[in-house]
Amino acid sequence: MNELFGPFGANPDLEPQYSRHTEAGVQYNPQKKGNTFRVTVFTRQIKNAIVYGNPGYINLDQQSDHGLELEVASHLNKKISFQAYYSYTTGAVHTRTFDNRDTSFNNLIRRPKNTFGGSMRFEISKKMFTSISLKSIGNRKDTFFDPNTFSSIPVNLSDYQLLNVYASYQWADGKWKWHLDTKNLLNQDYFEVYGYNALRCNVNTGVRYKF
């Protein structure tokens, strides 16, 4: 309703947006308990995609997105397990000019083409547990609204890596539990949304008592 009759950029002549999503995957679980391999591919077709353009909300001809996801998980032994994943996503808007020229362009805002990461979990003892995880986000595109020109300006967001470490220890039959949670251990300076800083390295710790 905001796109049709809202106070900013409304366009009552907008056509409805239609989308079709298709996904297929294969998961393999070998006989060894705790191992999993998964592959998923997906595609999405959008007709009359609604975007904020100039001078307001408009319809684009067609958008096509596709990608794949890979994931593997394994219990190396009773105390150590790991998980790793990779994701590839791409997409483009297809439009044609009056002289029938294709003006396709990538428009996946804030979505990287490549994302990968993994984690390892260590059950050091029945009382102590720790884990470490790494996530890598590739380059992305974003838009910045310029209040002086009232237009959206394309910008690039750099890639970044997040390293997180967690540890916990419990005693007195689990009534007491201490935890330490460290985020962004590499102290990366990055943007998830252009112009809004994300947290640098931060540490959270505490003790819990269960009655």
C-alpha cells in the first residue's frame, strides 16, 4: 500500500509483482553416524519487480536470480565436530530499450555473490565446552539516498571476515554456568548497510545460577 498511496514516491499505476521460486537439493548421509553432505540449487523469476527509482516506485521488466549452496557436517569423534558451508548467489534485472537493446544489470542489494564459513565445536569435558566459527562475506552493492539530489547513488561494500569464539564451564551438577562469548575477534571494520557501522570486537561474559 505504501508503494501505491504512501507519502514518498507513491505510484498508483504500479503493476502487481509476481515471482516463481524453484529449489532442488540432494542430501547424503553415509553410514557413519553424524556425517552429512548437502547440495542445493535454486532459481527465482520475478515479473514486474517493484523498486524505488526516479521519481518514485516503478516496475522493472523481469528479474532472474539463481545460486547454489554446499554444506558438509561431521563428527570427527565424540568430542569434536565441524560444519562448513559455501553459498553462491547472483541475479540480474532484464530490461529492453525502445530500440530493443538489452540493458541487463545486477541489482542484488547487500547480497554477496560468495559467502563461506565454518565452525568447530569442542566438548573438552562434560563440564567445559568451546567453539570457534569463521564467516566470510564477499563484496556487495548497496545504494545511498542523497538528500541533496533526492536520488539513490550506487556504492560498493567491501568484503569482511568474522571470527567468533565461545566457551562455557559448568559445575555443581550444572547449577552454575560461566560463559565467554567473543564476537568479531579480528576487529573488522565493516558495513552491513552503507553508513551504519557494525560492532567491532566485543566480549560478553557472565555467570548463571539455576534454582
